[in-house]
Amino acid sequence: MIKVNYKPGPINLYNIGNIQEIKRKKTCEKHLATNKGINLIGFCENKKCKVCGQKVIQNIYDFKLDLTKINGKMKCPICKESCDVNNIGFFNCYYHIYGTQFNSKTDTMEPFNEEIPHFENAAINNGFVIIKDKKIKVNKTPKNKFVCFNESGDKILYIKFIIQVKKFKD
Ligand SMILES: [Zn+2]
């Protein structure tokens, strides 16, 4: 888990089932650098920062991140000030997301997926992890392609949003 002092709270984020692929440049400016695993994407709002108003990416080196625990916040890699996470990118990894979302049509909280214990070390066969008698489907990024959620749809309110990754071996 990354250490930040934000209050926990629900977050607004895109539909996690709707993914888009983004071209990844081999070399790029520091504030747009991506890394294997989880990459939080936002816009720096610090007027004193040289990339204020621009897209910024924070690389998360952990295998697990509870985004609601940090209230959907991230740090600008240049000025280290916090800003809202607008999207999440994944690179060269398997990823699994679980939590609780709010269904505005039925006015109910709906849990989705479940935690995969020690996902970073789990055996994955044909896109599935097998836990006891359960088969859980996991997501896989195309090799050397950066993927994130499609920003065209409406955002969903997530009461709990936890990401797990297993990075590809080199
Ligand atoms: Zn900044």
C-alpha cells in the first residue's frame, strides 16, 4: 500500500469492464512515464507546478492498491502534490479488481469480484486463478501495450475499489 494521509471515501471511476489500449512511447517526459503494474492517471492541479493542467502518471510499485482507502487521490510525480485519479493504466501485468459499487438504478450497493489471496504469486492458467473449487477470471494486458479504462462512458460510484496485480516476468 502507498503511504498517503487521505481520508478513505467512495470514488468515481469509469466502468472497469470497458478497456482501451493506448500507444506507449518508449521514452517520454517524466510526468508521463509508465511502469509495469499499476499506473494512476490524473491531472496536476498545482498552479506552481510546471505541468499544471497536464496529464500526470504515478507509478505504483505495490502489488495491491486500495483506491478508496486513499479517497481516489494520487501524487503528481513532479511536484508531489495530490490530485484526483481520473483513470488507471496497466502495463505488462495481470490485474484483478474487486470491491463494491453503487447501482444508481436500483439504489443498492453491489459487491463485485472477490480478493485473490497472494495474487502476485498465484498460478494463472488460461486466464484463470483457481482457489479451492472456484475459478476466477483475471485480466491480462497485451504484451508491451498500455491499457486503461475507456473514458467515453459515465463514471460509476465505487464504495470499495481494490486493485491487485501480478507483473509479467521479463
Ligand atoms: Zn504537479
